[in-house]
Amino acid sequence: MTYSIVALDRKTGELGVAVQSHYFQVGPVVPWAIAGVGAVATQSMVNVSFGPLGLDYLGAGYTAAQTLKALLAGDTQPEARQVSVVDAAGNVATHTGAKCIPAAGHLIGDAFSVQANLMEKDTVWGAMAEAFTSTHGHLAERMLAALDAAEAEGGDIRGKQSAAMLVVTGKPTGHSWEDRIIELRVEDARDPLQELRRLLHIKRAYLTDTEADQLEAAGDVAGAARKREEGVALAPEMHELAFWAGLQIAVNGELDRGCKLIARAVHVEPRWRETLNRLVASDRLQSDVAQAISERL
């Protein structure tokens, strides 16, 4: 009793699933994806095994249509299931069983599908498709727009409770924990989509900070500092980002500018001062730099 979207971004190769439902912890149940393989959304009298099994079929070389056929052939209640599959080539296959609770249906577009059941109106999935195709930007934000559109059409007739989003990279590393670039879950909330949007906003800032880590590892400390400042600007409320950005700037020799950012974190949580000492103790920061920072805070 859920609405969701599965999609491939043809420009980036990213695959994703986004979902909202009046159901506690929808995140562990509906969305499944593996980079370079495909994505699955399983819902409506949900058969959770459709997620991992579907990815296994896709990984073995099945197309989306072949995967869907195999899943339904092995199920005892296909008429009660709703499941959608997109493969890494952008092929899509979706099934809405005849015994899914109305309003129930789906709509397949170019490299995406939207599906819903137990909705207030049968216009939900059409509104989702329109929002997804008319929104520009990252795949995650486009999928969130589709969820917003579903809710604007009345959404789940029972109300709302949880939401989730999973996006995997279009450049698989072979390390699944690295390839899941966005994995957000709102387990129980009065307004799950509002909370999902807040989490996505923060995630974008932390992704920027991860880019800074990569620049620093490559030896571009100045570029890393600039990238960290970008992360701070994206989510100024995240004082941890301000601390680490300020620390790198200070280590690079711009003590006053760096300390202004560190001070923002210390103002929110004074124990960040002690963190400087802990960094020195673990050989992560030179003691003279820590002392100079402390004197300016």
C-alpha cells in the first residue's frame, strides 16, 4: 500500500528507487538496487524476496522483462503483487496484480516506472510521471519531485508514515558499500517527505565533503579546503562540516579564516575544543597548530 518510482538516469548511469507509504519502516522492504545491475521496487502484499532475487536475475544477465517474468512465475500470489524492475540499460518492466487494492496502477516511461496502490485517486501515478519528467537536476531530486506529486494528488488513502530513497552510482566500483551514494530512510514521521527532503539536503553537503576527502588524498589540499567550504555553504546548520573545513583551512596556514569556521562548531558544541586535543594525541594534528587554534577561539 505504497507509491514508488524506479529509474535510471541515462546521463549519469545512476539507478534509484524512492518510496513513501503509510507503513512503518518502508525502507528495508521496497527499494533495492545494485550499481551497474538494476533496481527493483516491490510492494502491495509485498513479497520482499522480489528485491534480492530480482537483482540476482539482473546480475545474471536477465533483462527487466525477463526478470519480472521469472519473479512472478515463482510466486504463489502474483495477482496481489506490485513490482517494478529497471535494468542498467534502461529497460523497464512493471506488474500491477488484478487484486491490488484500488486505486492501483502504474505508468512506464523512458527508463523509469511509477507505481502505486491503495491510493486516494487513480491520477497519482500519472502525476508522478509528469513531475519526474518535467523536473531537472540530479536523479534523487527528480524522484523526490515524483513523490511530492503523488502526495499532492492525495497519496496513500490511509495517510503517510515512512519514506526511503536509494541511489547507486553509474560508475560501479565493485564495492557495494561505496556504490550506494544515497541511502536515506525515514522510518516514522508525521511528514515523511519533508524529512526525506531535509536528509537529502544534508546528504548533498556530506557528499561534497567526501569529494574534499578525495582531493586531499590526491594531494590537492587547497582544492580540498575549497570543496569543504562548499559543503558548509550547502548545509550551514551542520556544525561538524564547519569544524573540519575550518581545521583544514587553519592547517593550510589561514588560521584566522579557519578559526572562524571552527568557532561556529564550538559555539554549538563546546566539546569540539577537546576534539583538537584528541587529534593531537592520535597524531592527526600538530600540537603547535592546535595551540594556535585554541588561542583564537
